[in-house]
Amino acid sequence: MATLREVRRKIGSIRSTQTITRTMRMISASKLKRAQDELERVNGYALRMEGLLKRMASRIPDNASPLLSEREEIKRALLFPIASDRGLSGAFNINVAGAVEGFVHENRARYESIGVYLVGKKIRDYLRRRGIAAAKEWVDLKTIGPEIAGEMATDLTGAYLAGELDRVYLIYTHFQSALKQEVRFEEFLPLKAPVSEETVDYLYEPDVQSIVDRFIPHYILTKIYYALVESQTSEHAARMTAMENATNNCGEMIDYLTLVYNKTRQQSITNEMMDIVGGVEALQST
């Protein structure tokens, strides 16, 4: 049985851990609020871009942009997962990394090669341990903004237009609520937009090709930026939930160890009293 000193030491250690997890939960909650505000702002713009692409899809030629054209043979695929540099966020990073690993194992025979561009240290380390190397990675990102999204979009579209890739998949975590996030695995390039049922046509100024050449790259940048913001928001939500669960678990352990401490202390008092009573009886019998 543990001594009173050992139990007290464990209780003190768990209380210190609980203080840390409670503080981390508060920090994550604060970051989540700011991230949600940014997500709400970006979401409206991204939806408008999605709607515009949908309306344009049925009105522009199939060869208006190579980013819209399906390749005859799909031999080289690229996965573009977005995760995090930091841990302590539950299954947030593992879920994204697991989706990548599962796709690679299931589709090795389907493609001649499957490359990986990734965002985040945690998924990089996870895939390295399993023999999946990344051709390009973005880690230690201090801030997420349109500039870094533009860099990613340039690299992806450049490789696709150069013929190095035939299909690109985007993997990120969709934020549904503070308690629920889900991994999304989307075919990203070539772009595929659902055809609009609208029958109204538009006048294009200066011309259709000029608008397509400007719009498609901007749409890709917006999509990547939106995925980055959603992933960041989901990360803060997952970490807040994980730290709240850790704080609650610490409280339960403290309650249990306090009960053990009281029982152990009571047992030691009882043993001392039994020793005293036994000594008195021994003296009286002499």
C-alpha cells in the first residue's frame, strides 16, 4: 500500500498538471473564438467563389483552362494534407495522417506514383515513420494568410501544368462545431464544379478567356486558404476539447487519490490506537 507521503506527492503532481491543462484549455478557447471569426469571414467569400465557378462551368469551353481538363490517363496522384505543427489536440493530426496512409496503401496499384505535399510537423513525422516521404512541406508556419496560400497554390498548379501530376487530392479537417470536426478528402485538381441549372447567360468583359485566366488561379488560392483556416479552427477546437477532458480526468484522479489518502490515514490511526490498547492490556495483565 502506498504511504501517505507518496499519495500526497501524487495529488500535488496531478494538481499541477490540472493547472496546466486548464490554462491550455482557456488559451485554446480564446484562439478558437478568433479563428471562428476569421472562418466566418472567409466562408462567405469562398461560397461566393464556389457559386461563381458553378455558374461559369456550363458556359465556358472545356479547353478554356488546363486546370479544368481531365487527363486521358491518370498515372500520377498527389495528396495535399493539412494538419498542425503542435500536438495535444486529441486525434486531430492522427485522423488526417490516417486518411493519407490509408489512401496510399489502398491505391498503390492504381497509380504509378503517389506524391505528398503536406502542412504540419506532426503529419510529416507520422508519415516518415511509415516510410512515406513528402516531396514538399510547409512547417513552422507562424501565421496563416493569403500569401502562404498563394505560395501553395503556385506550387500545386505549377506541378500540375508541367505534367508532373495528373490528379491532386486535398485533405483537411472541416469545422462543424467546437465538439465535432471531420476529415474531408476532396478531389482538387483538375477542378470539377457542379453544373448550374440556370439558363441565363452572361456578358463577359473583356472576354471569356481573360476572365477564366484570372478567376481560376484566384479560386484555387481561395480554396486552399479556406482549407487552412478551417483546419486551424478545427485544431483549436480539438485542443480545447482535449484539454477540457484532461482537466476533468485530473479532477477525478484527485478525488480518487484523496479518498485513498483518507483511508490510508484512517488505517494508520486505527493501527496506532490498536497498538496503544494492546500495550495497555499487556501492562494490566502483568
